[in-house]
Amino acid sequence: MNKPISRWPVPDLNDLPDDMKARILDVQAKAGFVPNVFLALAHRPAEWRAFMAYHDALLLKETGSVKDSNGLANSLTKGEREMIITATSAVNHCLYCVVAHGAILRIYEKKPLVADQVAINHRKADISPRQRAMLDFAMKVCLASHEIEDADFAALHAHGFSDEDAWDIAAITAFFGLSNRMASFSGMTPNPEFYLMGRVPKQK
Amino acid sequence: MNKPISRWPVPDLNDLPDDMKARILDVQAKAGFVPNVFLALAHRPAEWRAFMAYHDALLLKETGSVKDSNGLANSLTKGEREMIITATSAVNHCLYCVVAHGAILRIYEKKPLVADQVAINHRKADISPRQRAMLDFAMKVCLASHEIEDADFAALHAHGFSDEDAWDIAAITAFFGLSNRMASFSGMTPNPEFYLMGRVPKQK
Amino acid sequence: MNKPISRWPVPDLNDLPDDMKARILDVQAKAGFVPNVFLALAHRPAEWRAFMAYHDALLLKETGSVKDSNGLANSLTKGEREMIITATSAVNHCLYCVVAHGAILRIYEKKPLVADQVAINHRKADISPRQRAMLDFAMKVCLASHEIEDADFAALHAHGFSDEDAWDIAAITAFFGLSNRMASFSGMTPNPEFYLMGRVPKQK
Amino acid sequence: MNKPISRWPVPDLNDLPDDMKARILDVQAKAGFVPNVFLALAHRPAEWRAFMAYHDALLLKETGSVKDSNGLANSLTKGEREMIITATSAVNHCLYCVVAHGAILRIYEKKPLVADQVAINHRKADISPRQRAMLDFAMKVCLASHEIEDADFAALHAHGFSDEDAWDIAAITAFFGLSNRMASFSGMTPNPEFYLMGRVPKQK
Amino acid sequence: MNKPISRWPVPDLNDLPDDMKARILDVQAKAGFVPNVFLALAHRPAEWRAFMAYHDALLLKETGSVKDSNGLANSLTKGEREMIITATSAVNHCLYCVVAHGAILRIYEKKPLVADQVAINHRKADISPRQRAMLDFAMKVCLASHEIEDADFAALHAHGFSDEDAWDIAAITAFFGLSNRMASFSGMTPNPEFYLMGRVPKQK
Amino acid sequence: MNKPISRWPVPDLNDLPDDMKARILDVQAKAGFVPNVFLALAHRPAEWRAFMAYHDALLLKETGSVKDSNGLANSLTKGEREMIITATSAVNHCLYCVVAHGAILRIYEKKPLVADQVAINHRKADISPRQRAMLDFAMKVCLASHEIEDADFAALHAHGFSDEDAWDIAAITAFFGLSNRMASFSGMTPNPEFYLMGRVPKQK
């Protein structure tokens, strides 16, 4: 398992600018290890910072924190956002993102089976009809965004999604399309730890 | 031509945070108008800032400013970067990006015909074999990033591209894949000014 | 820009049979130049004549000149026919036809932006719902003619199209599918003049 | 078997202009019946005439009658032209053309099995390597004409094909792409006679 | 026509185990020749036996012999089962199966034209609306089984198909997907006899 | 997790014929549970028996037990056979088979990460170049068996695979294409036990 984590040179943590180093140490403290994406993208600090800022804007936003023009709030849970990422990454055949975000999905949703289901065939996953509609919309943004039309938004609204949700679904799908391409092209490998996370009860 | 520029509410320039407003006024001063993308994404300031930071990291970097592990510098001209964007956006059927970046491509390359050629069929475009190889790599990242392998990098190296160039080509393709999906899904329309830019000699 | 206009030998205008020469001089008089298709196909006079006869049968027919079995007349305007050609040629990635017929489309419709819109994504073009239905039908004939069924005709009739119109849409799409393949395969290049035609007000 | 031969009204032979009537009676005399395409397209005399002229220019030309710039003659036999038509029509799922031209192929080649083989999978057909290369080129023109490049011509030349042959292969493929779309869209049905032609020795 | 019937060694009939030999002689007695599939798979007796057992379970079952939980019986005629096989094999471009099962289809249905129609474009075949629905379901199982959903079963039920029928359609499609891949990969060629069977009245 | 294991009625183990019951109890004894496929297919005993016989012929054969005409033995390990099944099932989006056979793959190969890698993108999996060639061949059989040609066999031979291996790879791929379609169409769900098998060291 000594395959390098990227085709590109990976900088030493201690050679990184302070803000990057601080963020990485913070993640390490929470996760117990440094997810490879933080190091594999680090040789380009400006892109790294933009990538992380985009990531945080989409994934750290509090559910219910903003409202659309109809007064409907953003409603995607953090687990649902990871569901979108897992489905998108599977369609794009991105090993890093399916494994890493599948792990986070299992943890957020507390459903050890859901990530594999969503990755293999979201139509067969043990999810709600609302989540199914969410993933159908995401898959269309992923595969044929130029064909998105009124009917696609109507299908979301029928399940109670707000316009803020529609944007969130599309933006998460689009951002991880970027992430998938970067990870696949650069040969980024997932940390072994991710494969098992969320599959077994946490040991104390 | 009173079609709205987006399905989403577009904020008034004066309601935006100072940094966003400053950037937009700066663009307006240079271009003579505000490209719609700056306004259409503005209702989400955090995403807007990350988007612009990513854009700038990829497109404003000076040619020759960094070197790869073989001592080869980054060599993509600004025109070549726009060529990648135009080809990617055409494959993704993104009206906004083909029209806007096609305009910038014409201007940078001082070739009034090249953008239409690259958008319709890059194999027939009046570009160098090196640029053709660059676009072939970009198209594979765009359409089948999971199939990128050693042979694809070798094809780039055969034309003198550095590893920094390979990353730049892939990252620009990946980032505009994000941009294309956002523009198409949100119904973003290009400013009419873009359609003609770079096609006729500048009037004095 | 000295790329040849075709992989094949291009005959001298003066070596052509009289009928071909007359037609070409007539086009030149009207357009101010000889569109390359007239020369690039000319080394095969019998095919050239059949091609031009087919072209004229479809494109020169007067709107309203014939009626279908329900008494409904043919209604496609000349601009709409060029719209079909532009959309078809874009889907077939034919550089010559998108550039040349996009120019004619702009002129007939007096809409300088419409050709680029139709070529990049007809779903986003600034056209009427009736024209959208027309292009949807054309795209199905272009990409999956074997799947055309009653429902496709019903969709046309719902917008007031006659059976003569349905035939016209399909025949124009089919004929330019032929034209696209010939132009792409033979390396036919568009005249530079086409790129700008119809984009700027005619100078007097 | 009383299904109409077309969605469109089929004119009575006696109502047709003399030139069309003469041609149709001539075909009937030779074949023993009127192939439906002659009637199904006849309500549009101008298109009918162009269609037949194009057909004749491509299919009636004598083998060896012209030479390319290297002095190589056109070499496609009439059977090989029908082979191209059958393969193209199968890929386009055109019932009329596979059945009608498959019949003519069997007769010209005097091989009762070859049409079914070419239609189902030309890679498995009992044809020469030269014919296989011919069909590979035709299939690329049919399915991805915008990707045709020097290497595709080189593959033809390696089998002794002239530039005239390359044009013939492409033009036949392109013309029958038109024909396939017209037949499928209009619901043209093949005459029952075609299905059996060339499968059994002619009875005396 | 001395092409071998398979890339693999074909055992001599007399070297086969008794049960295999008996079955093959039985088929030969009925058909007048040994269909090549019986010999081309025979070098692997265990697979051969499983293949034949699966085949018989699906194709020899009597119509009306079992009932589903709603009390509806299995209703596919033997001709309809061959229709499914022919359509599936055509989509999979399997020369052996289209030719062999097309022959059986013609015989069972006593319709000499139906096999070619179903193979080229089942939408244009001269079959009942019920059979059309049957083939639409089969094609979805063949090409996108992971997208099969409630609506697909409802479409079958609307034509009176039982749940046993749904299973039969899917299982026949799936089994011949296996058969198609084996035949294509191994270069299995159809017996010349099949091409003509069922096309002409049986001679006495 | 009370979703039924199939759209179809699932027979009670005690109502099954003795041979089926014995086999199922045997599997249960070894695995600790009854894999759902054994029950979900059981309402059709004849198909069930053929399915299991085929399965056993392909998966229980001893490595090295037969030789091809060049004297080369069959060499696929049991782990490699599961690798083929996992890759095929992922391409066919079959939830049951990816989960169940991915588990067996992990166990046979003693590599807890390999199943997810093969399922998401076999090009990035931590496998040998020989195994990569094996999966490339399998994927072509799965997706385009009609295009398999000499060059595909040569690529296998270059890695030391025998003709027996080529057949095994193709037959396993073809058989699980059948299995995938049956599982997806019938709504077969994987036993929860499979998801975790082979991911953690066996507890004593």
C-alpha cells in the first residue's frame, strides 16, 4: 500500500503557509488523520485556498440559515449533501471522492449501508422519495446540465425543496464534478482509513 | 431582449459587500460593462468569493512563473487558457461560457475566427499541433477523467508541455465544468456585448 | 489563413460546365464572394447538381405555397429553415455549415445573437415556443430518426405545424446531415466572410 | 399486411409528371414491382428528382471511370456500394433501406448470406479485409464524421483505395444517412418482395 | 464458406458424453442439421449442460402452465419468446443469435418478414401493441436494467401481462444477453441453413 | 431495513424441493446466513437449478485443472473471478452483485480495499497489470462484445493468459451480466451482512 497519494509532488506539512498548516492540523485533530486531498492539492496554495473556501461555503452552511424569495429555507441536511457528493462522484468514477465522502455520508446519516447503495444505484438505495428526487436532480446537473428546464425545478418543489435547495443541490454537484476530475486526473488515492469509517460502531 | 439574466434574484450592485462591489466596478471599468456572471452568482457571497479566487488562481497566473520537478515552466498563454475554456464549455453546451470566453479568446489570440472553430470542432480549428494536443487532453478530462492514464501525459510531454501545464489544463477544464453547470442550471444569459467582441477591429 | 478549402482538388471556375459556372457567378454576385461549398463539391458535377437541386427544393420553396391533406399550408419561414440547419450542423459538429448557415440565419431573422444561441444550446435560445418545438423535432430526426413516433407529430401539431411542415423540418435536417458529413469528411473550410455576416448593421 | 407504405399521401402513378412516371415504369419493368421509395417520396416532385439524381450519380457510375490526382481509379464495385448502404442503414435502424438494399447487395454479390451479416455486425461478415476497411471508414463517417482525420484516409490507402474511392464511400454513407432519416421518419415500409430477393436461386 | 464455427476447438460429436450426444442427435433429427451452438459450447460440458437447462427452462415451458399471485397465468407464446430473443440479439449485435432465432421466430409466428423487422427496428415491426410493450420492456432490461421501476411493470400490466410474464420477458432477455456475449466473443458462426428457414413455404 | 428482498413472492425454505433445500442449508452453514439470491430466484426451480449449475461450473472449477490447445492451463484464481464479477456488476449498476461479490472478493484476496476500488474505477485499483488486462477484456465483453477481435486476445496472451482463461473471463462476465439483470429487474436486495464482510479481521 505504498502507492503515492498523487502523481504530483506532495509538499511537507511543515513547508506550507501557516493558514494551510493550521487548517490541516485542525482536520487531523478531528479525523485522526489528514485526508489526502489536503496534501495532494497543497502544492498550489492559491487553488487550495479557493477549493477549501468553496467547499466550506457549500458544506458548512447551517441548515435553515437562509430563505428563498418564497420564504422557504434551505433544508438539506449535512448527510444529504454527502449523499449528493457520493452519487455524483460515483457517476464520475472518482475513487477518492466516493470512498472519502461515502464514509462521511455513513457517519452523518448513521446508516452504514447507504453509501454503497447510493454509489452503485441510487434508484435502489434505502432513502426517502424526497432524497430520491434530490439525487435525480443532481444526476441531471451532473450529466446533462444544459437540458435542465422548468419541469426539473417543479419536480423538486413537489417534494418541498426551496429554491435555495435547488441551488445547493446543483452547486454541490458542480463543485464535486470539479473535485472528481482533479482527483482522477492527478491519481489521488483515498486514505485507507476512509474505507471502514461509519461501517462499524465506534469503539470506545 | 429583456429576458432576465438568471432564474435567481439578482442583487443590486449597491447592496453588495464592499469587496464584491469593488471587484465588479473594476471589471466594469475595464470591460465597459458588467459581465452577468458577476451579478448572477452574487446572491451567495461566500461562493462568489471562492469562485472568483479559483478563477483568478487559474487565469491570472503569469506564464513562466513556476517550474515543475523537471525544471520546466508553466507555459500556457492566456489565449490558450481561454481556448481550453471555450472547448470545454462547448462540449458542455454552456451558452454563457462559450459566448463570454469565446470573446476573450478572440481578443487574446487576435484571431477573430478561432473561437467559433474551437467551439464547433476543435479538430478543424486553425491552431497549432501543440494546441490541438492541449485540447485533446482537456476534452478527455472533461468527458472521461477516470480514463486518464500515463499515455495521456506522454502525449502532452511530446509537445513540450510541463507537468505544471498538465495540471493547468486539467484544472481549467475542471473549474469551467463547474462554471458551465452553474450557468446552464441557473439560466445565466451572456451579455449581448460579448457576441461581437474581438470579431471586428477596435474602433478608435 | 492559407489552409486549402478542401482535401480534394478544387477546380477552376472557368473549367466548370456552363450551368455550374452560371450558378456560381450568380451566387457570387449576390453574396459578394463564392461560398466554398460551391467549389469544394464541383469536381463531381453530377453530385453537385443533385446537391444544389435538393438544396433549392427545400430552401427556395415559398412559404404558404402548398397545403397538406388537412388544408394547412407549409409555414416555415426562410429564417426558421436556417435555424434548423444551424442546430443540426452544430449537433453534427460541422464547422462549415454552422458558420455559413449561422450567418444566413442571422440575416434572415435579423437577430445577430440567435445563431450562436441555437448552435450552443437551442433550449436556451431566444426563440418562440413554436420554434423550440420545431428544433426538438429536428434534433430527434437528426439523432434518433428510428424512434420518431405519433407523439412527435402530435407535439408539432400542437404548435400549429402542418404535415407539410413536419416533412420540411425532417427533410432539411436529413439533407444537412448529408451536407455536414460531406463537409467534415472533406475538410471543407468556411469562407472567412461568413463569420461576421449579420452580426453588425450593414454598412452603406 | 395492409399497413400503408407511408404516413403521407401516396400519389397515383398516373397523376405524376411524365419524367417521374417514365422512371417508375422503367424500374417496375426491371424489378417486377415498384419499390415503395419511388412512390413514398413522389408527392414532392422537386425533392424526388434531386434524390434520384443524387442516387444515380453515386450508384450508377461505372467502376474505373475516373481517376484521382495519383492516377488511381474509382474501384468500388456495385456490390460494395450496396454493402456500404446496408451497413449504414443498419446503424441508423432504417427498416426500408436495410431490407431493400440488403436484397440488392445479395444479388450483386451473389452471396445470399452477406446482407444479414453486414447488417448485424460487419466485423463478423464474410467479406475481404479491404471491404472491412471500407466499412470501418463508412461507419466513422456515419457516426462521427467530425472526427475523420489523416489516419482514416491512410487506413483506406493501405488497402489500395483511391481518393475517388474515399469520396465515394463517404458520399454513399452520407446520402443514405439522408435516405434513412426520410424513410424512418415518414414510416416508409419495404415491399414484401425485397425480403426474399437474392436468397434463393432465381427460378426459371 | 469454410470459416470455422468458433475460435475454439470444436469436439467431435462421438467424443462427447452420452447425454450431450443424445441431445444433439435429437436436435439434428428435428432440425435436419446440428445448430452450431451445440458444438461450439461443447468443449465445456458443465457449462453446456447448464446453458441447455437454462434455455429449456425458459423456452420449453408451456404457455398457461403457471399463475402469478393475482391468478394470472404466463401467457407468452413460443413465437413471442423468439421475438424477445431476436430483438435482444440485434441490440447486442450477435450474428449467431439473430440469424438462428430469427429463423425460429419466422417459423413459430408463420410470418416470414417479422424477424428482419424486429431486428432492424422493433418500433416499425408488424406486431401487436401488446408485443410492442413486451419488446420495450425487454429492451430496457437489456440496456438499462438498473433503471427498471414501477412504471415499467405498470406498462406491462396495462397490456394484460402477468407478473410471470414480466419475469419471463426479463429472464429471456438476460439469458440471451449471456448467449450473445458468448457467441460474439467466441466467433460463433450461424449455420447457413438458418438464413433461409421460415422465409419460403416448406417444400414437400 | 424491512424492505422485501424481491418484488416477487419468496418461497419458504421448507416448501422447496429437497435438492434446493439441501444446497441452501449448506450455504447457510458456511456463510452463517442465506444469501438472498438463493431465495429470490427459488420460485422458479428449473431456472434456479440451471443458474446454480452455471455458477458452479464457472466459479468452483479448480485453477490449473484444464489446458488449452497450447498446453497452457486455466489460471484464474478464485479471487480474480470475483474481481471480474465485481467490475462487471458495477458497470451494470447491480446493487446485489456488487455488494455480495465485493464481499467475497475481499475475503478471497485478503485485501479489504480492493472491492471498492474495482467497483468505482478498475483503472485505479491496486491490482497487478495482469489483472488490469483481465478486467479490460471483461469490460469489453460486458459493454461491446461484438467488437472483440484478435487484438483483444493478443492483449491477454501478452500477460500469459491461456485460451481457457479467455473463455473463463468472458463466460464469467456474460453469466453475471445475466445475474445483474435479474437482480436489478426483480429488486433483489443484498443481505446486510455482506456490506462488512472482509473489511475487518475475523473475530475469534
